[in-house]
Amino acid sequence: MPVTDPTTESDGRPVAPGPLAIVQAFVNTRDLRTGADALSAPERMARWLSREGLLGDDEPAAVADLGRAVELREALRALLAANNGQPTEPAALAAVNRALHAGDPRLRFLPGGELELGAMAAGVPGALGHLLAIAFAAMTDGTWERLKACRETGCQRAFYDRSRNRSGTWCAMSACGSRAKMRAYYHRRHPGGG
């Protein structure tokens, strides 16, 4: 049986460490290049959240829940773009704050002096609240700023920047980085051309 590397996806792209990988996977439930969307229907969304341990197998999901999940996914993508040098979108912050409020966040002190953030709400709002708790924990431990959205407009895939100087801009140099460099080369060679 082949040994898999827990730091990379099947295509070799870096995976965020620990629970932050769930946030990365959540943002990547929509592939902008192919149009594939794991959150295309309430039952598909519920299966995805359940598979990630965020929602119970028997918890229902409605169309309104799907709308909240998709809104949060795209808001998180915008925040990851901000981690990659783009301006922070006020609408994304508002959407994240709505999801956080609906999740009914709670802080709890643990033995050993650690602090845990969780969500008290049931169902999908609680599941989305738990995703935001993971993001909060990543912000406090310094891993959040390494989770970025690819700068390639047609991609915007969430990736974990493992570069030493945190300068990664594309999810994969061989794909998105190469396309961006080819476009820049073309525009240098053909100024003013399409």
C-alpha cells in the first residue's frame, strides 16, 4: 500500500496543517475551472459536512442552509485572497460575521490553560460556526496567513503556502503560475495587443 504524504493533496498541492485543512477543503468544494461544486444541493452539502465531522449524519439541511454555506465559502475565499495581497472585501467580512453570529460562538477554558472556541448552534449554522472556530484558532497560532487563494482569476483555489518567506501566490507553479508568466511574457512582447 503506498504511503501518502499528509502535507499534500493527491495532485501534490500543499494541504494546511491540522484542522485548518478542513477550512481549505471547504473553500475548495467549488472548482472555478471545471464548475464542479460539492455544495450544489442541500443533501450534498450535508454529506460533505458530515464526512468532515462537522454535522451529524441525521441532521437535516435546507435550501436556506445551503445558501448560508455557499455565502460563507465564498467569503472565506475572499479572506484567503486578502492573505495573498488582495484588498479585504467588506461584504466578505459581513458574511463571515453573520455566519459566526448564527453559529452561537462560545469560549471555554480547558485544563492546562488553553482556550477553545466552538459553536453552540445545532445543524448547519453550528457546523459553519465550527469552521470559523478553526479559522480563529489558525489566526491565533499563525497558520491562517499561510492559507491563501490562488491569484489566478480562473482558479482561486485555496492552498497552503509552505514557502519559507510566505511569498507563494499560486496554488501550483506548474499550472497557474506558468499561465500567469506566459500572459505577462505575451504582454511584454505585444504591448497594446489583446
